[in-house]
Amino acid sequence: MRKHRLLILFVAALICVTLSVLVQSTSLLLSVSVLTAGLGLLIYVAVRVARFSRRLRGFLKLLLVGNYEVGMTTSVTRADEVSDLDRHLEKLAEQLRTYDALRASRVQQCQRSLDLITEHTVQPMIILDVEKETLESNPAMRLLLDITTQTVSLKAIEKIPTNKDFMAMIHRAVDSEKTVQEGLIHVQFPAKDSQKRMLIRMLPLKDRGEVVHSLIMLNMNEDALLSERGDPNADV
């Protein structure tokens, strides 16, 4: 019965209103008293539902913006349908917080793994963060280009005329074709004598919606590329 308290109170309020009409001809005082009790019950139910509705809207708005630390205040003195929903929503928020913490931990672990690979691989590599519009080069690429800056903005690269073909490849890999791109092109970073002619392979990393979020660019020397594809002139 406690789980259906508001429903019982609502039905009781309707009964009181009905009785007040029936006994009106017999006793006006009794009719007014019963009507007052019924209206009081209706007001109580309406206030409980209205307050819950307001809390629920605020709860959902915060969830939609990714704030999973929010919770629903559960009354310890009342036991009715609203309190029951409060507890269920609080459990939902707790599960979302747990999931978000696990997701954040997984993302951090993946990022640390990528950083470790990038820093220690001997192959020159550039990683484009599409959202941030930044290019990050590993130590091998910085040594090849004779630069010291690890992170450069994409706009700074785009301003250099020599990078016209380089930027065209990036746009094909990220925006139009969204496929692996290869080409022998000039690459220059905003530093003196950093221009190099390189055989670049671009690997777009896409989500399920085919949106490219990152682009891995590898410097492929010609001997390694021929070996990978199978050089017909290679010794058997």
C-alpha cells in the first residue's frame, strides 16, 4: 500500500468531493468539512507531483549535458510513488557515473598507449586532432624536419604555400573521401629549413558515423613501401 499512497490519497480525495455533494442537503457543515478534506488531499498530491516534475526536468537537463554527478533527492520520511521514482533515478545516476568513470579511464589508457607508441616509434609520424585542429609530431618526425616544436596548429601549416598538396591530402582523408591517402609531397612546418619531400601515408580514424576524428600520417620511405607491396625487381 505504501508504494501506491498517492494513488490512494487521490481516490480518497475524489470520494470526499463526491460525499460532500451527497451530504450537502443533510448537513452543510459536514459537507464543507468533507469537501475541505478532499481538496486538501488533492492539493497535497498535486504539489508532490509538481515538485517531482520540476526536479525531474532539472535532472534530465544535467544528464543531457554530461553532468552525471547530479542526483535525485529522496525523502526519508515519505514512502510513495514519487519517492520510489526518486530512488530509481538515483540508481540510474549512480550507474551513469560508474560508466562515465570507466569510459574516462579507458580513454586515458588509450591516450597513454598512443602517446607511448608515438614517442618511441622510430618511424616519423604526425597525428592530426581534427577537433582541436592541431598537428602533433613524434621525435622521429621532429628530427627529420629539424624542428623542436611538438604541436602546431593546422592553420599555421595551411598558411605555408609549400603545403598546398599536403593540405589537399588532409582534406581528402578527413572530409571528402575519408580513405587512406598516399603521395609524394612536400611538408613544411613553421620553422627555418624544415621543408622535406616525403612519401606520406594518411590513415583516417573514423567512428561508426564515418566521422574522422584523428588522422595518423606516416613517412614511408620508398624502399619500405616497395617491400610492403612486393617489388618485382627484388631478389628471390
